[in-house]
Amino acid sequence: MGDEALLHAGEVVLLVDLRRGKRHLVTLRLGQAFHSDRGFIPYDTLVGLPEGTVAVTTRGARYLALRPTLAEYVLEMPRGAQIIYPKDLATIALFADIGPGQTVIEAGVGSGALTLVLLRLVGPTGRVVSYETREEFARRAQRNIEARLGPVVLTIRPQDIYLGIEEREVDRVVLDLPEPWRMVEPAAQALRAGGLFCAYVPTVPQSQRVHEALAAHPAFALAETFETLLRPWNIAGPSVRPAHRMVAHTGFLTLARRVQPDAGGSLGSAPPAASGEDADAADGPGPEGA
Ligand code: SAH
């Protein structure tokens, strides 16, 4: 096992309480310790050990030490604004088709959860530009991002994105802010042909408004809106059933493709699951005039 594989001083580690399941994100600072109500673990005792080690507090409580996955990291990192949850981050990653080398415009940066995912996916040859009006959020996000990824190609613009997007010929515009419909025209100007618009909003009226704005715009096509539900299961002996509790609602995603002006303003689609099925007649004519 190379030294790289072993936990080293200064890195961020997840400690999972093996009795209660509670998770703690800690930085292994030499000379300091993790304190719980059942004793403490000096960080020095973790340095040099492999991931997956069980550390025992001075009063016998057992904690599993692992490097956090990106999903675990975003759930536990310090938050200013509410983050986008991992199930939605995962969905955005593939449905907004974020990939290596792309230039992605984002707003706002919030706590940096989505930014972390975008940066990981665009990689060292890509670029993320994130607009954020609140300086304290920008600072917190920057700290969260650097603690996880080290130096990255990220530009945070301390600007109101509703006033416009400076960049041109970008591959993706990904929005998590209250009025994404105001960004439909600026995004049409910023996106390259074939580029993708993606907005995440928590309520139906917001999704409806952004969807309708995209469906009516001549430079966008294939607008679609959907949500994803993640239901955890309890699997313990004969008790195999859905968990009693779930996060029942987070938000809706609305996506559309930037097209040539004469190709847009049409073919707003039903949610992805419905493709290949007949349009639901009860919905009446959609923007496509079905
Ligand atoms: N996606 C982020 C959370 C974003 S919260 C995450 O996963 O961590 C929404 C953010 O948008 C807030 O930080 C807010 O300050 C910012 N914001 C709202 N309106 C904005 C605007 N017009 N321009 C730039 N940022 C804006």
C-alpha cells in the first residue's frame, strides 16, 4: 500500500459513529482531537492508518474512519445556503450531460455542492464560472471546494446573473436560483448551438414558468420538467420494506436544448419516462400543439 493510500495529516475524513450512525466530517489536524460525548480520538492516532479503520474513543465508542465520497462530503460540509441533494446532483450530472472539457455557467454558487460536482465532471481541461451575489456564500463555497478539490479552474463572479452572462459559446448553463425564467434569453445568447439549459427549482409555479419560457423561445427545444424520488429501504433479516421516513420533496429539474432559432419554440416534451408512450390526452394540447 503506497503512502498516498494512508490517511494523512491535514486531510478531511468522515467519522461514522458505529452505534448511532451519526456522521462527522473532520480535518486531521496534528495535536488536535475529535471530541464526542463518549470520549475523544486524537487525530495523530488516525494519521498513517488505512481508510476503513475503526477508531475507538477514550471511553470505548467506535468510529469508522473513511475518506468521504463526494455525496457524503456535500451533505456534511458547512452550509450557508441550502444545498442541492445528491440524488438531484446525480440527476443533473447525466441529464444536463456535464462532461470533460466543457465550459459550464452556474448560478448561484450557494454552499458549492453543485459547483463541486460540475468541477469534478468538467475536469482539468474544463471551466466552471459561477455567478453569486452574496459574498459570504462565495467565500464559504470557495473554502468547501478547496478543502475537497485543492486548486481548481473556478471563477466566481460576484455579480447578479439576471443582469446577463458575460461568457459566450458556453456548453451548459445550470441554474439554482429563484427566477430562472429571467435567464432564458441571456442563456440563449451565451450557449453554443446544441448546448444545454438546466434549472433546479423547488416549486411547481417556478418550474411551470421556466418551462413555458423555454418552450416559447425560438432558440430552445425539447423542454422537459421532472422530479426524482429516492426512497431508501430497510433490509434487516425478514424486515425488507421501504424506510418509514424519506425526503419526500426537494425540487424539479427543467432542461432544454439550445438550437438554431428556426428549430426552437417547439417540441416541448413530456417527462422522460413518458417518451415512447402516447401523449396524455387529458393534458390537452401542449406547446407542441399535439
Ligand atoms: N446550488 C447551490 C445552492 C444555491 S442556493 C448548492 O448546491 O450548494 C442559491 C444561491 O443563488 C444563493 O447563494 C443566492 O445568493 C444565489 N443567487 C440568488 N439570486 C442570484 C442572482 N440573481 N445572481 C447570482 N446569484 C444569485
